[in-house]
Amino acid sequence: MTFRIAPYREFAKKAFAREATYRMEVFTNIGSLLVRLYLMKMVWTALYAQNTAPAGVPLHAIITYTTVALLMSLVLEIDGTRIIRDRVREGSIATDLMKPINLPLYFFSDGVGQTLLHAILIVPSLFLALFIVHVDVPPPLALVAFFFSFALGYVVNFLLNFLMNTVAFWTLETFAIQLIVRWVSDLLGGQIVPLIFFPGFLQKIVLALPFAAVYSTPLLIYTGTIQPSDYARAFASQLAWGTGFAILSTFVWRGALKRVVVQGG
Amino acid sequence: MDRQVRVEAQAMPIIETRELRKVFRSIKRTPGAGGALRTLFSREYVDKVAVTGVTMALDAGELVGYIGPNGAGKSTTIKMLTGILVPTSGEVRVAGIVPYERRSENARNIGVVFGQRSQLYWDLPLIESFELLRAIYDVSAERYRANMEYFTQLLEMDEFLATPVRQLSLGQRMRGDFAAAMLHDPKVVFLDEPTIGLDVVAKEAIREFIADINRERGTTFILTTHDLADVERLCRRIVLIDHGRLIFDGAIETLRDTYGTHRTLVVELCEPEQHVEIEGAEAELTTPTLARFRFDRRTMSAETLVRRVTERYPVSDISIEEPELESIIRRIYREGYVAEPDTEPATT
């Protein structure tokens, strides 16, 4: 059977439209982002007033880092694959399986649709954020590399969520696991504190973990900590994590399907 | 030419199962903390037979009621026919395809409607779900337009096509779900409790739609329901399943003839009576002017009874009640199916 892209484009469009119906949530998202940004600015300013700059990072750089991280989170905090969990719990995964579609690809398109809507929010959020903080703009090359790295990080993040939601096939509920993983990944991924602030030994470990591929790598490219000569290595590491998770996802998905078709869900 | 087509159709039913069997295996759990620990280390399994030895063949264009009590194995069978469950043993074919081997291809031939579960996009206007399904099944623009026109008119959907699904009434939503299932012109449609929770008017609209599509397009329907009125209204043939086994497969009339040995003659009397009595029938007065005579049609014809009644009492109206399918099925659930039942069920 030939592959057709049309259904998946349509899934993305519908997910976009669906998310757009929750207007209040959209506004709350922007509001909460601005509050968080303001608090982070206060915390960093107070910390810097009492100490010397850690790892040689000046205050304006750390505030830029935090702002960009928060804007990225608008997109990265979208758990595009939560429909897996919902549909498994409701049992409607059975009706999905009765359709001539590739389910993981369906989930991915749905996630992309949701993400696109939230990506649009970045523009007004950035505009409003500029009233609170000043954001450094990197040289064009770094900016392009940042967006590329961000896209790779998005895929790694998607696969992490996919894996976690697929656990629902066995446990039905994944909320607790996801909450823990979210906290750990926010901290160890460099969303809250740059990973280069971690002490030597610990820093090596957290930079080697997959979480770094989501936030830290693109952010360090943005702030110039990762120099153009190291871009290739940074991308390669993100790609490696992406590929690894993709392979793992394939196996987990097969196991999940087998569970449904043999055990009847 | 016509004959040849018929021969071919007979040679290949649209749905065919042979000795279909599904056994679910789960880990045996011993109660208590010690038991839980033992479960962790030793793996003992319990097998639960959901469906066994189901052999049936459905021809294209049939409308069959698939009936059985809860847990009888109905939905397990349907899941195997839709390809989302792999049989433990036996054969299954839908439109010449083994469903679990080619699930995606099978999906194009089938449609499903679940009364308890919608496949429509909850947050979006109804029409958007149709557009999505159009993309999924690659329905041509022409076919889509024709089908939408047909369904919209038949199901009177035009007034709520633009309404978000979550704001639809249950009746409207079900009509939407039917159109959604039929949009890609499936050869076989599985209906699972399609009229559950609907009021009489909505029920009738849905039944009419099913009958219409079946007649006009020759679509094969398998109707799983507990509402036997649906079956009586729509199906000529029923398949009964209990404890995973097929216990009856045939015309509803056969079932009625076998089990429905008794009829009731309902008579409206011109004058009130204190007591009624007729030889060879159980008489009962519901009101002083309404009498009921229950008779075994093997020992007495309706004609004889009517004559005896009219000879004795002045009568203003007369009618005969057939046994309801529901009471027959209830009896089979209770006692199992036997081809020659010797006693009549107590009136319920």
C-alpha cells in the first residue's frame, strides 16, 4: 500500500484547530510564562548581587538564557502524545486501530499540530517579555544553529514523551511517572539552571544524559558557550539520542501492539 | 450472467470463520502477601476461553443479529473480524482478507459504530470529522459529495453539521457516527449497541437508516445489541452465542417456531364478564371486558379457538399476540438452546 501524507497533514490541522478552541488556556500560558520570567529575573539578580558570576557567565547572559529557555518551554512542554494515554484509558485506541493509518505517525502529526499553535505564541510572548528583560541576540550563524538544534531537541523530547505515554498500555496511568520525569528532565536538561553551573564531575554526567539534548544543547549554542567548531559534535550527540530513542520506541510500540492484539487490551 | 454472479457470491461469503478460537492467558494470582510474592517468582497461568469453535459464513448484503449475554464472546469475535485481535486458532476472512495479517487493508473494507464510544472529534464541528475521515480513507471528492448529500438528507444532519460534537445530543451524535462509519462505502459494517440510550424517535431514525443502506447499497451489517427490538425490526437471521460457543445460527422464524409454541388470543368483549372459560386454552380476564386466551398452536389452531370464543361470547375485537423474541432469547440464555424444547416458558 502506498503511503499518503494527506491524512497526517489533516491530523495536524485538526489538532491545531482543536487547541485553538481552548482560548483561555492559551492566554493563561502566556501569563504564567511572564510571571515565571519575572521571578527568575529577580532570583538571578539577587544571587548575582551577592556572589561573583559563576562559570564566568555575566548576569545579562543568564537572563537571556532563562528567557529563551522559557520561550522554548512553550513548545516543549506540550505533551503531544498524551492522546496515547487518554485513548488507551478510554479504550478508544481500539477504534484507532480499526483505521487504515500508521498510529505513531498519527500521534506525531497530532503533536506537531498542537505544537504549531503554541509556537505562534512565542511571538507575542517574546514581545511582552522584552518589557521585563533584555535579551541578547547572537550572530546569525549561531541563531540558525540554535533553531536546527531546537528542532532536534523537539524530536528527542517527543520520543521521550512517546515512550512514557506508551507505558500506559501496561499501566493505564502514567501521570506520576511523567511528573517525576518532567522534573528531572527540567533540572537535568538545563531548563532551570544552565548545566555548566554544575560542578565538574556532575557536569560531565548531566551533559552526557539525554535530557541535555532537549534544552541545554540549543541554549548553549544560543549563548555561544558551544562554539561553531563544536556544532557538529553537538548535533551528532542530539541525533544519536534521537536515533536511540526512535529505535527503542519502535520496540516498545511493537510490544504495546502485541499486548493489545494478543491480550485484547 | 446473473446466475454466474450468484454462484460466485455463494462460493465466497463476505465473512467466513472456521473453528475460530480465542483464549486469553493471564498470570495466576494467589491472594495474600505471600501469594503476591509467589506470583513474582513462579509463573502459573490461567486460561480463559473467550470464543471457541465459532464457524459461520455471511453472504454479502446480509443483515445479521449477533446476540448473546454479556461476556458471551461477542466483542471478542468482532475484534477478530476487525483485525485488532489475533485468534488463538482457527480461520477468519473478511472480504477475502485475513484481518489480523492485513489490518490496514481490512480497515478499508469495514466500518464500525459503537453506541458507547464516538469516533468523532469532540471539540470540533461535526463536518470537520467527516473531512478528516475523507483524508484517512482517500475518498474521492465526487464520492464524498454524493455520500455527504445522501447521509445529510437521510439522517437530517444539516442543522447540526457546524456544531461542535460535544454540544450535540446523543441522537445527533449517533447520526454523525453512522455517517462517519459509512463515508468510505465499507462492504461490512459492525454495529455495537448502536441505539443504546436513544429515545424511540431517534432509534427509529437509526433503524431506518440501516435498513436503507442495506437495501440500497447491499452493505453487510453485523448488529450486536441487547435491544432485541432492533434485531426484530432489521434482521432475518440471527447468530446466538453463549459461553464462547455458537448455539444457534438461522432465521428468526425458526427460533420462533421452535420456541414460540404458544400464542395468545386477545379478545375484547361486548359485555363485561365475571369469568371466562374455553376448552383447550388458559383463560384470563385482564379487565371485565378484556380476555386473554393462551393456547398451544400444536394442539389447537387459532381458527378453532376463535370459533369457540365467538360462539360463547359476543366479541367486539380480536387479535393474536406472537411471543416476543426477547422472551424466547431470555429462555435460551437460561436453559441453553435445544432444537425441541418440550415445555413452554412461564409467562413473564
